[in-house]
Amino acid sequence: MSNDLILSRFAMSERTPLLHYRLSTSVNEQSGEHQQCLPGDAVERIPAISRRRSAPSSQPKKLSTFFGVVIPTLLSMFSVVVFLRIGFVVGQCGLYQAIIMFLVAYLIISMTVLSVCAISTNGALDAGGAYYMISRALGPEFGGSLGVMFFLANVCSSALFVLGLVEAIMASFGRPEDGVSTASTLQVLPAGYWWSLLYATGILLVCLLVCLVGAEIYAKATFIIFLIVMVVLATVFISFFAVHPHIVNLPPPSQPVSNDTGPPPPTVANFTGFKLDTLLGNLGAHYAVDYTTGTMMSFATVFAVMFNGCTGIMAGSNMSGDLRNPSYSIPRGTITAVIFTFITYNLLSLLVACSCDRVLLQRDYSFLRDINVWHPFVTIGVYSSTLSAAMSNLIGASRILYALARDDLFGTVLYLAKKTSRSGNPWVSVLISWFLVQLVLFSGKLNTIASIVTIFFLLVYAAVDLACLALEWASAPNFRPTFRYFTWHTCVLGIVGCAVMMFLINSIYASAAIAFMLLLLLLIHYLSPTSSWGYISQALIFHQVRKYLLMLDVRKDHVKFWRPQVLLMVSNPRSSVGLITFINDIKKSGLYVLGHVQLGDLDSLPSDPLQARYDSWLSLVDHLNIKAFVNLTLADSVRHGVQHLLFISGLGGMRPNTLVLGFYDDCPPEDKLTDPTYVSFKPTDPSVIPTQDPEEECPTYHFSALRESSGVTGGGRLDSGKVLGPQEYVAVIADAVKMSKNVALARYFHQFDRASTLSSAGKGALYVDVWPVNLMRPDSSSYVDTCSFFLLQLACVLNMVRAWRHARLRLFLCVEEGRSMRGPEEKLGHLLKQLRIKAHVYPVPWDLQVALHWQRQGDADKTRPPCQSPKEDEFEEEGDDDYVNSFPSNATRVSDEYLSAVNRLILDQTCPPPAVRFLYLPRPPADTRRYTSYLRQLDLLTKGLGPTLLIHGVTPVITTDL
């Protein structure tokens, strides 16, 4: 077996070494600089996953650009390619196509190099190489999944090179397995599977010892290997000029030739020296059967094999922890190495095409050894580069594993991998990586694994381009790399190039690698804790949302596209769970804002008290699985706070058009968050980690800050203490109406349990009652004003929600028995048909209630309170619609007996009882002195009705036009 058979092992492999993972005191220095800008308690609140961790003891950064970047990158890109694949590429494709292949391949990797240079010069680069760049740019999901793939690729690649080195040694020094004696005295090593495994284990032990000692000795070893490879490469160039033309014996084919009628394969070929005829014969392509594998070559297969010699560009960036100045060294060192290898490959291709017969190039991949001034030179170069690649991948795998463990992406699974020696060497990670490489060595043959390893590396390169592209598109002010020779076009070209190469090498393996990455991404997304590295998705979303918000023109609003955009004022969320979840159903994909007013004066406070409570509110949103924003404000009164929120909530064309308040009553608030069976929602964000506060009753989520809220809007505090009176409460309603906001008052929603209510829908017992008539105006039964239409619209919106789709709408039409009931019922039914609202109309006689009103009317005029001014009667001279909507004088003209009778009338229509009622809310009186009387009348009207919404609409929301 000859050295040329090594090609079958290295044909689809990757040699990108991820070298020393930095453990230096600069980690402490950098983290300390950032922490000096934060107060002590803020530093303590930083999640453990996001803190920069310091090593116990480490060496200072000392490597220059040449030793830290150029040497690792050159060794990684050269490896065995420069000695075994140049002739293969030129012999199959010809010089023209070979140069085109190198141009295309280097164009692809150059795009990734530009992305690496851009990210590496954007601030301080910590140790970790590609994994650090991807995870800190794209977030822990992408970083963790690709980090695992990068780790596995390095493990398999290390085993691949160890086995390749064993086969190269056995080709020169191994005895044939059939026991046939040979004339060579050097073939003394026993052959066989177990012997090869023994040799591979010994070589791997040498690599393990070097990695356990540390990266310093490895850096010295790589420099020695670099010198050896450069000397061998120099002898190769010299040999083209110094060696005379001669005949070269060809090795026998590894695969038997099946064509019995054709000519036998050649046994000799010519090294012609520099001749024009040889060059002309090697210009064009001539694809033939690969003598080592027996397969027919094509442009795609040769390009896939050749492309592996162009990879390895991450070696320099992976040395970032040991560089004096990473931002300076990585761009210059990587670009220098890429240019040097590109010139070397093309120059070798030209020399080979001018001096070697095509038969020699196609039938002997180790011909450089046969034409060298001293044949063992090339063999030494192959051994050295292969050993270097094996060590590089082993130490790179251990550093990736250590980085994954240090970032706590997998919890306690990788806890032991965090341990380091006194010098900062992660020896446990080295041992784990060595053990996995040893397991892979038992497979013996890695032809299948080699191609998917290369695909893993290409996927990582594409992810680096994606990270740079995302940072560029996000237009984040802090992304300002000093390396500016890149654009988003280069990033896209790099992504497309890597993706094309992945599927060109093996489409099945490429699809499997992408599926594996997505699986790891989902696992990390749902299992790992929240990090504070920053999510690029948030920056991209912000960029797009801002653009579309600017396009959302409020001047182009139309009633056809109206949707409720709700501002729900919440006093204490612990007692408002039912209302919060109900309003979430009624918003119909519109804006939903939870508002809260904290009483206080910022001048008398050391800091903003709302900042500490904001996270608790967001945890509540996640816990209840609602789609809502949170807006908190600090004000000297609740009324002023609500005014602030109505003015400033929302952005652009997304602003609340409906204000929802809890009703002002004396119902004792109940803490629903302490009942684990009440809220049956699952969190949508798995990053919200349940934390238990021993001082709180809630056993699941940390809502302690929500318990202590003091600013309220109707409903009081959890301790039943109220911070606003009825006068201010009605004033809040009046302010909203003046701002042209629709208003809804929610009463008895502490009795509303969404889970149990909706469970009755399957039994056909879910009803929503709508009373579109102003019950506070018994002399008018109009149901065609703006407010009535708004009630119908909200009821219809609720019925359109999937969970409420089986609910039945019941419209109650108040009529007098003396008049025909069929006429108003038919008119309302026709109107509902035009509005496309499916509801059942139920006429309700209310003669007794109306008669009671007129009976008490005379007494009410005689006993007018002295505080009432006769000027109030002037409002009655207004138009009918204005009178219905404004309700200036009904607060005194409607008696308590009438309201109690209407309340009983509503309660009588409860067979079966509804889940929620929608009632008409009159406008507050113009005279502020009658606010208390107005609120008392609303209390009498809705007493004991169960979950009820009193709704007042001021904007048109329904149209019959197409």
C-alpha cells in the first residue's frame, strides 16, 4: 500500500484547527472595565451565563501576528493537500479549469475571511474563535448548536488525520497482511486492524500529552512543523528545476479494472521537465477514473476534493486568546495566509502542468515524492502536516467544549468540563475530547464521516457570514469594525458559496447537517437559560418594525380596517387576572397595553421606582400567555397618570383607542396568582425561569413587585385600601371621552375564570348578552347610535376569537307591549344581517320599568337638590343623538327604584346565564358635582350581574360598504 492511498482518507476532510482557547487575566480586566460603570447590585443581578469568567491563573497574551495567525492558518490550509492533491486536480481538470476552480474556491472563502475580519475588529474579542463570534452575534441558540457541530467536526477530523497518518506509516513501513515477504528491509511493522488501532492509539496519546501540557508547547511544536513543511515545499519547487526528465513507475490501481477488452493500465509515466508540448497537453480537461476508488471523476467531484485545501481559515481567529492584539493580527494574518496559499497552489499547478505527463498526474498522486531531489522529503512533509492537523483538531475540540461548558448552555451536563489546571488549561475538556476521538478510532475507516465533517465546517463558515450580515443589516450603532473592506453583498456571497459547496459535496449530508443544527437550536432554545449576550433578532426586528411604523400613516385610517387597540389600567395584577385574560381575547390582533400608575414624585425619590418592577410585569405577561405591552408611569395622582398613558402609549399609527377600567366598587380583591389551578396558560417564552420568592405566597413566578403596587385605577389595592375617590374615578372616564377614546368599565371580572367558562362551550352553554340600548334613558330605546354600534362590534369581535367561536350572541331589544314587537325586531335583524353579525334578537318588554320612571319623575322635579343648577336643563334642547350620547341630566332624573327594576329585568334574562354582559355606558355628566351620583347609578344598574362590560363608544367602527 502506497502513500497515494491516503487521498481516499483525506479526500473530503477538513483540517481547520481550533487552537489554544485563551485563558488570561484580560478576561477579568475587560469585565472589570464594564462593571465599573454599573452599581454593585446591578452587577450582582447579571445572569451567570452572561458574566465573563476569569481563569484561575493564565499566561499573558504574547503571540505576534506571524506566530499566532499566519503559521496556524498556513498549516491548516496546506496540510496534505499541497503534496497529494495538486496533481490530481490538474490531471483531471487541466490547467485552465484548475485555475478557475481555485479562483472560485478562494472567492468563496475570501467572503468568509472578510466577515471574520469585520467581527474580530468590532471591539474586544474574547477566546473561543468561531463559536464566540457566532454565539455573541446570533445568540446562544445558533452559537450553541453550531458550537456542538464544530466540536464534533474537530473530534472526527482529529481521528481522521490520526488514521491517515497510520496508513501513511503502514504504506512505508508495514508488512503485507498476507505474509508475503518483501525485498524492503523497512517494512517491519505488523499489519491488521488491531495493530493499526494500536498505532493510532499511540499517536493519539502523543497528541494528548502535548495538549495536557498546554498550548505553549503546542505553539512551539507547530512552529517546528511549519519549518519542516516550508523546507519540504521549497524542495518541491527546486525539484522541478533541478531534477532531470525521467520515467516514473506507477503504483498498481487499488480497484481492479473490469474492462477485459481494453488496454491494460499503464505502469510507467514521464516526468518531461519544462516542455511546451507537455503544457499544451495539460491545458484542457480530461476526466478519468480515480485509480484509488474506481469512480469516474467530474468537475463537481474534483472541485469538492480540491475545496478542502482552501479551508482552514478559522485557525488564526481561534488563536485570539493568545494574541497581543487580536483586532490587528487576525485581519492581517488571515489575509496574508490566504494570499500566500492561493499563489502557492496556482504556481504549483502551473509547474506541474509544464513538466509532468497527464498519465503521471492521473495515475500517481504521490508523484511529487518520485520527482523530488530526495524522496523522503515529501513523506516527512506528509507525516508532519498530518500530525499537526490531528493535534490542532484535538486541542480545538477541547477548547470548544470548554467554551460551551463555561457558557452553561447545557446546564450541569458539561459541569466537569469547566475544570482547569493552575495554568488555565482545561484538562477535563482535553480528556473528554481525547476519549471521544479514541471511540471514533474504533471505526477504522472514516471515508463516510470525512465528507460530513467538511459540511459541518462549511456550515460554521456560513454562520459567521450570517452573523456579519445580521450585524450589518441591523444597523446597530455599536457595530463599527475598524476593518471596513466588506459589505452585506460579500456576506451574502459567502453564505451562498458555502451553501452551494455543502450540497455540491453531498446533498444528503448537507440536508442532514442542517436538520441536526435546527434540532440542536430548538433544544437549546427551550432548555437553556436566558443569556444577556444580546440577541441580533431583537435588533433586526427593531429595524423592521421602525420602518413599517413609519409607513403606518394615521391619515389613511379607515373604518373598514378598524380594530380595538386597548389600554387596560391595572391596579393590582394579582386580583385582575380574569380581566387581563378577557381583554386579551377581545383585542382582535390589535394593540394591547397594560397600564399602571405609581403614585409618587420623582423629585423626592433617589431613582425611578418603576424600573425594578418592569421585569415582574413582563414575567406576568409571559405567565398568562398574553400578547401585551407594559406601560408604567409615575404621577402625583391616578388621573394625571392615566392622562399620561393615554397621551404617550403606543407609537405612530399604533395607539390605544379604547380605555378599559376596573369598576369602582367595594368588592374585596382576590389574589388569583396564588391559585395554581386558576391560570391554565403555559408560558410562551421558555426563557422565563420560574423562581420562588420565600417571602411571597406565589409558588411559581416572582411577582413580589406586583403585590406592592400603589397606583390604581378603580378597584383599589389588594389590602382594600383605595388611593382615589369616586370623583376622580369618573373624571378619568370624562378625560378619556374628551380625548375621543372609547371607554369600557369592567365589573365582577374577579369572578371570571376563562378556563372553566370556555369549557362550557362544548356543552353549548356559552352565551354573550348584549344590551345595545341606553337603559339610563327610558324615554328612548334607540339602538342605532355610535355607542350601540360599538357594543355590537366588540361583541362580534369576541365571537370571532377561536376560543369564543362557539359562543352565542343574544341581543335584548327593550320594547313596550303597547307597540308591535315584530317591527323593531325585524329592523334590528335586518341591520344585523347588513353588518354580518350573527346573533339572536330577544324582545324584552319593559313597560313596568318605564312606568316606574315616569311615576317618579314628578317627585324628582319637586325634590331637586340645591346643588343642581337649572342651567342643566338646557342640555335637553340639544339634538336627539347628542342627548343620547352625552347624558347630561339623567343622573338626577332616573330614580333608584327605576335602576333597581332595570337591574332585576336584566337578571331575569339569565336562562341560561351568560358568560359576560355588554351594557351601554352613558357619558358622564357635564357637571362635575354630579359625578358621585352618576357612579352610584351605574353601581345600582350593574349590581349582581356577574362579569359585565359597560361600554361607551365615541368613534364609528362599523360599515356596510365593501
